[in-house]
Amino acid sequence: MKKFAAYDIDGTLIRWQLYHVLVDKLASEGALGKDAKRLLREARMVWKRREHADAFKEYESTLIKIYENALHNISTKEFDKLVTGVIDEYKDQTYVYTRDMLRTLRSDGYFLIIISGSHHELIEQIGKYYGFDDWIGTRYLRDKGAFSGEKELASRDKASALRKLVEKHSLTYDGSVGIGDSKSDVAMLELVEKPTAFNPDELLLRRGAEA
């Protein structure tokens, strides 16, 4: 049975949030409605000014809501084109520590996994580029060149997603490694033998201090 390493990607390997970048680009293209770009900027600036403790959470919630409310207006063809552009721009914008850690894990024979809240299409391209073995991202389901409005959210239960991959590939938890940066990664990190909190948010940092 192979050992594995499970990576969150946004903010751990890649230096920014791929989901956010893609939504910003869709807004700039006018695909999310005439007010989307302004509303996203306003929410982002509230966070950047650290106006209150929940500013980032509210910004992220606003971003997801704007995106999902406009799903019916987005063609999958245009979406896939933007995905490729985002990956081309951001795939090499990585943290040296976690990138080098990934190389070491690969050379040591680890089975490499991604479990991310970002779009499956983004995660798939990152996975292939960096030599991961399997990945799970958020899937917005498709129907005849459009999005159906249904979704499968990987970040809602990363522990369950990890268990499925471990079972699917007959992996062992002995010596297993996990890398995450936020509260949504806690359940995944608690399953592995060697958890790493990299650039942790306040909630993950607090959880680590309590452990």
C-alpha cells in the first residue's frame, strides 16, 4: 500500500486563489452581469482594509454568490478558454517551500492528491502540470454546452473526499502527509499522520494551538 500526500492548492502551492482569479476574469469579460466587477472590487477592498474580522469570509461569499447566480449565462466553451488562461498565468506562481516539498514527496514515491474548493477544471490542469496522481475539485455540472446549476462541492467535506481517494487507490494512512491553510482543511489534516498548516488562517492556527 502506497503512502500519500494530500494538498490543498490555493494559498498552499499556488500563491493566490484560483477560483477567485477565474471569477474576476469572468466579471471583467462581462459574463457575470454589469455590476459584478464593481461589487467584487468593493467586497475585496473591505477585506483588504481589514474593516472587520469576517471581511475575507464575506468577500468570498459575495464572489461565490455572484458567480453562481450568473452560471446560466456562462458558456462552457468560454469558461474552458478562461480556465486555460488562468492556469497559464498562475501555474508557476508558487511557494518555494511547498513546491520543493512536492518534488521531494514525488521522488520518495508518495501518491499525490489534490482536494480543493476551486473548480475541478482548474485543479485538473494544475494536477497534470505538477504530476499529481488524482484530484477532486468543485464540479459545476454541465448540460449541452451550459452549466446546469448543480454542483458537487469538494471543500464541504474534505475528510470524506480524502477517504474516497484512499479507498479508491488502496492507499495507507501510515506516513501520510497533508498540507492545508484554512479551516476547511482541518478535517483532512486530522486524518493524516503528518499534517502541515502552511500560511494558516486564524481559525486553523487556533485549532492547531488547541491540539
